[in-house]
Amino acid sequence: MQTILIVDDEPNIVEGLASQLQQNYGDRVIVFRAYSGTHALSILKNNQVDVILSDICMPDLDGLALLEETEILWPRAHFVFLSGFDDFQYIHRASKSPLYRGYLLKMEGDEVVLQKVDQEIRLCEEEAKAELEQEEARRQLERMQAFLQRAALESVLRGGSVWEQVAVRFSDAFSGLDIHAPVVLILGKTRGNGASDTLDTLLKIERLLALRLTRFHFMSLLPEEGGLVWLIQRESALEAADASYLYALFESIQQRLAEAENIHVSFVVGSACTLSQIAEKYGMLKRIYAFSAFGQDHLVMADEVTFAERVLAKENKAAGEQIRFSGLLQQLQHILENGTEEEARALLAASFSEYRPDQAPLRSEQLLTLFGLLMRMGREMEQDWQGEETIRELMNRLAHNGALPLAHLQQPLQTLCVQLCRLRDLRNAHDAQAVVARINRYIEQSVESYDLSLTGLARMIGFNPSYLSRFYRINTGRKLSEQIDAAKLQHAKQLLAAGEMIKNVAERTGFASPSAFILFFKRNTGMTPGQFCEQAAGAR
């Protein structure tokens, strides 16, 4: 998005050009208005401006002085002068500035000015593109891209994002990883370290891996405090022997850190999966670690395949069942926070598919844990969530019968999960309307502010100006500038109807001069403020 500043001590020139530019470019540009050199300088000190259209002869701070100040603040700006016939001596001095992009005679009309602005905007876009193509900019972009990719994958592991949403944001490679090829996920757990120590441990292991994993690419992640993750991918297709090699490698790293650095890290080596499956895989490895570390005082060194064969064997059915239930809870919570109604139904159907209607798929303590999760999420979304009645009824049945067969459980659970998904969607929509209401309230409260603008609102909300403009239009069907103008107009009408002088109304509604206010008022009402006052007096 490009920004344009129009500077002239004649308000009708400023307002006329600003109106033309907004009609031509819409939300693609931000137009600042300044009615003096001093006013323009205050805007430049708080906002980056790409193109400046400025009068030369102004009473407080002339165009040449403004040009010199702009060179210091924004050395990449494009400065165009709006000149009169007797200003050519100033133009000669201005032409020595690297910001100078020519001059236009005021008598040439708006069409010539608009053509020049369009030319300068295109040049600004080309320059911005050229800057990004420079080597240092490219390196910075790569570092930022790697940071964003890591942050996105860490969010997927935590359950804050889903892989499908992340994949569309990036190219086919994640810092050397092919997003279409399988990866091995390895979980590391530090013991008793703070956040800074965890990061230091991660960097130490990363250096060791860089020296040893010559046939592999890897990415290190830090999804949560005390938890480390590595995504490892072979340059060629993964081989069966790679699992044993990676297990041996991390076992050697574990021993070296403990003996040489007194750093204690447990590892769980997962089986190969796709990037779309890493959230589920991460949950599985965490459960394996928790099970392996429970009641133990030694470092864990485990791999998923061996653990599954041991724990899920016939002689240890209870442990295997608990692992599966823990996975169900994690997947269900993730869907209720981020997924769809259909995904919730499909998960429950798949989880209970192996049971007959007269069987109880979950033990009593597992059901109570599941009911607790649903009740907590329901209360977070709605204070008096009606689903609590269904849960209490199910708990009463459980207490009376000692178990709940599938025939009495699956349909109520599906209904509860659908309710929660819909409540979440309604809450998200309500959040957008709450932001819109906050914006409108701020505009109403700040209508007498001289600096009420898109950029000011964006800072208050914490949005990028371009995104704020689109957000407001999508959620209200009107431009943000229209809402600001409407609030100023309504306030001006109230002041005028109360007998306030036109000069005072202009000042209180943020206009630099009465003439600028009169032009604005007539453009929006079809009458001058004086005519409006006469009409209001006649109505009384």
C-alpha cells in the first residue's frame, strides 16, 4: 500500500486532490492532508510517506524547508512541487535534492497531477521491488521466512494451527525440508531447565546434528517450554535402517551431553510420517515419554515402534487403552478449537467403530475426564451453556448403571461436539463485530481529534493500516474513511444546530481552516454550513 501526502495552504486544493485520488485508488493508497508546512512535517514525523505533493510558498514552513526535512526523515520519498508562475527560482534550488521528482503548474488541472502521481506510485513500487531483490534484503527475507516457518510448525504441534492452513502460506520447501516427503519426528525433553537453558540445549544439539547428519536435512523446533522437536528428512527416500541409525545417534548425543555438559535430555524417536500428521505424531511421542518416565528417575531413550510393540501387546492392554484414550482427548480438543462439525463426528465414529452398541467403549474414569473437557470448553464459550444439562444427565446414568454403552453415548457426544463447534464459530464472528464496535466507538470519541486517520486507528487496534481497511469493509460493507467522514459530519451538524460558530465547528471537527470544513460539509450535504443553520432555525 502506497501513501501520499498533499500539502497546500489552500484547503480547496488539498480536498479536491484528495477526493480525486481516493476515487482513483480506493483502499490501495492512504492519502494524508496537510494545510501548512508545519502540519505536513508533523505527519512525516509519525508516518512513512511515499509521494509528497507540496506547494512551495507557504507562510510558516515553505516547500523547500519541508523538502530538506523530508530528506532526513524519509530519504526514499518522491517529492513533487505544485508551482505557480513565479516559483521557478525555487524549483532550480529544489532540483538539487535527490528526492525531487519534478514540478507541476497549479493551472494545469487535476488530470495532469493524477498522471504524475500515478507515475510516481509505479516508480515507488518498482524501487521497493528492486530493494527486495538486493542481496542483503534477500538474506533478511530468508531468515524471516525460516523464522515464520518454524513458528508456523510450532503452532501446528501445539494445536494452534492445522497443517493445511500452514501449507498454503509457504512454498514447497521448509528450510530445506520437502513438504511432500516423509519426515521422522524426534521429541526431546529437558529436565529441570528454564527457558534460556532449554534454548541453549537446543542450540548445542543442533550443532552436533549439523556435524553428524550429513545425509539428512533437519529442522529444530521449540514448541513449548522444556520440549524440543526435530524434523529429520533424508536427501533421498528414507530407508528401514534409518530408524536404528537415528536412535543410535540421539542415544550418543544424550550420553555426551550428560557426561561432558551435565545436561540431561530424554529422547523419543518416532516413526516416519507426513508433515500433515506431525501434530498427531507429537501427541503420541509425548504420551510415550510420559508413560516411560512415570515413576522413573533415569533418562528416557525410547522409540515409537518398540514401545508400541511392548505397551500395546496383549499382556498390557490397559496401558495401550490409556494411550489410545489420551490420543482421542488430544484430537478432540484440537478439533473443537480449530476444526469442523464433520471432523468431530468422524473422529467419534472412528474411535467407537470397533464396539457393539451394547458395549461400553470407555471406562468410568475416562468418561469423567471426557465430560470434564467438554464442560470446561463449553463454559469458556458460553456462561450458561445448555450442553451442561446433557452432561449431567449422562453422569447420572453413569453413576446409576456403572457404565454407558455405545448406544447411549455416541449420539449425545456428537450433539455436544457440534454445539461447541458452532458456539466457537459464533464467538469468532462476535469478536470481529466487537472490533468494529471498538473502532466506531473510538471514532465517535475522537471526532474532534486533529489526527483522526486510518493510520491512527490502525495503531489503536494493533492492525496494519491496509488490513484494517479491508477488515472494516468486509465486516461492515463500507469504507473506514466513510465512517470517519460520517461521524465528523454528524458531530458538525449537532454543533451547528446548537448555535456554534462555523469557525469553531471547523476546529472542533479536526479541519485546518473554515474553508476546508465548508468544502467538506457542502460535498456531503449539498448545502453550506450557513444554509444548514438557516434551515435548522426555520425548523425550530
